Amino acid sequence: MKLVEASRTEVHAYVIFGDGQMDERIFSAIASKFDHEITVSNPLSAHKTGLSAAFKAVTELAERVRPSFNYLIIIDQEHVRGEELKRLAGEYGFELQNFTKINDFAYKLRARRGGKIANIYIAVNGFERGIEENIVKLIEKLYGEKLEASKRDIRRWLRSKNKSDRELIESFSRELLEETFPGIVAVIKSLVKS
């Protein structure tokens, strides 16, 4: 799977990042380990945080695309609360047709808005707060080193190993990534199957 900002080739889904550039780099690195026939695009250059901003972006994109399309929302746990997914879909004019919990960190909403169908996949990062928790879990599993789940500690550790966060992710197997990034991997696998 390839993540591109804009594409002249067929795009299978649009990706909306609900919490910044680190999420985008990590998603791109994980996606590169899956079906390379699939292209997903991040058409939005501005990052606004939160689930409400992500649903607003889906609404804006839905106005411009073909009748049926796929959207991926990549968001941190701190921005997701229980039934909020269903509520926000309705608040932004989507009539929910199906709600599937893929796992504890991934969901699929099939919804209608006007005459268009949207498949909205939501990957939740973090176990309590954010994607930093996933990264430190990966580091602990492979290197046996415990870190605080903070950007500062992760950056410091990466510098000490002369690696970028993307290089760290790309060096591991799909199986280990599935264990440490269960939301992202689940929505990618679900999209690849569809």
C-alpha cells in the first residue's frame, strides 16, 4: 500500500490524520508493508486535531468524490470516547447503515450521505493516550528497553540508535506491527480485503 499526497493514479481511499505528522509517518511506514497495488492519498496538507475535525474533513472530501468511497481516519485514543463515533457520523450528516468493531482499536462505519456511500475506517492509536504508547511498546518488545511514552524520549532514543521513526517501523515484521499497532494494521487489512 502506498500513501501519497496527491495522485494521478487511482486512489482507493483518502486518509485523514487526526493528530499530526508523526501519525502520518508511522502509518506510511506500516502501509508500505502491505499490498502495493493499493494507493491511499492524504489530500489535506493542514492537520487539525481531533475526531470532530477528522469527520469534518471526511464530509468535505465526500462532497468532491465519486458516489462510493473509502476513508481512513487515523486518530489517537485521547480523542475517542465510546459512542462518539456514531454520534459524530450523524452530526456530520451521515446516516449510519452499519457499524463494525474490527478490534478494540479499529472500526468500520458504512454510512450514506446524500446519494453517496462512505466506508469510514477508524484506526485508534495508543492504549490510553496516543501513538507514542505504540512506539514504546515496539521498542520494549524488540530492544527490551522501557521508555516513557513521550515524543521527547522517543526522539532521544531514536537519535541514540541513529534511526528515524519511519526506519524503526520499516525494520519490523507485519506480525510484530500487528501486535504493537493493532488499529492501523486492522484497518489496512480490512481495506485490502474490500
